Amino acid sequence: MINTPEKYQHPLNGFSTGKMIRRLVYLVILCLFALAEFLYSGLARRTIVFYSSIEGKTVVEERMLRRSGDIETDIRQYADEVLLGPVLPNLDPLFSRGTKLESLMYRDAVVYADLSESALLPIEGNWDIFRSLLTLNEGIRRNFSFIGDVRLFIGGNEVFFKEFRRIFADPADNSKTAP
């Protein structure tokens, strides 16, 4: 026989069943409200990769962008955010200031994006046009997983099409610059 103190209290002593049920209902309602607010907020989390020339490493910025309900508009908004550059100090932009998205089309799971010719202008730091375009390509694919291909143009001319097709030929290996 086990000796137990006479004044042993069960952890639920002092709580009535009605109080516990009521608190559980409040908790469920609070969780449902938070879930509904999240689902109907209209925001989507997008990630953008930038590079630090000082430390020589990649840095991922997260931005909350409003969903428009149109895939092409959402991709355009993402590309515009990439072209704006990093928010964090000490990070290098992918493209020179003044680079604009001239046009963007989404057709049959393929994105066609044409950047202005100022994308070719060099910027300070460890700048490499191939790395910048590859990062943009990967960012679009990572943030919009249903996209099958991304074709990038500068001034109306497709750039690095052979290199990108070789890199993205194996869908299991589509993260060449990811941290």
C-alpha cells in the first residue's frame, strides 16, 4: 500500500468542468479568429535573396506583399520588389538603380520578363550580371512554385537562355544560389 498525504490535491481540483469547457471554447474561438484573419488578410510572404559584398554571403529578405488575385500581377509585383533593391543596409542590389521591368507575361506556366537596358550597367561591389539574373530567376521559381520556366530578357533580347536551361533541366536541383 502506498502512503499518500491526506491533503494531496489533484491538479484539476478547484476547477469545475464548466469552467474548463468554457476556457477551451474561448481558446478555440481565438484560434479560429486568428486563422480567419490570416487567410483573409490578402498578404503573401515572399523571399528575396541579396548579397553582401562586405561579408561575401547571401542574405534572404522577407517581404509581405499584397495578393491581387491575378498570378501575372503578383509575379510583376515580386519582380518590382527585387528591382527596388534591399531594405537592409550593407547589402548590394541585384541590378543598378533605374532598372525597370519593361514587360512581364505569364503564359502556359512560363514567365517572360523583359528588363530595361540599364540592368547591364555595373554596380559597386561583387557584381555579376549572370548571378543577378540567376538569382531573379530562382526567386521567381521559389516564390511561385507552379511556374515551369522563366525566360529573362534585357532590352528585348533573351539572356543566358542556354545556361539557364542547363541549370534548371533537373527540377530537383533548382537552387544554385540559395543560402
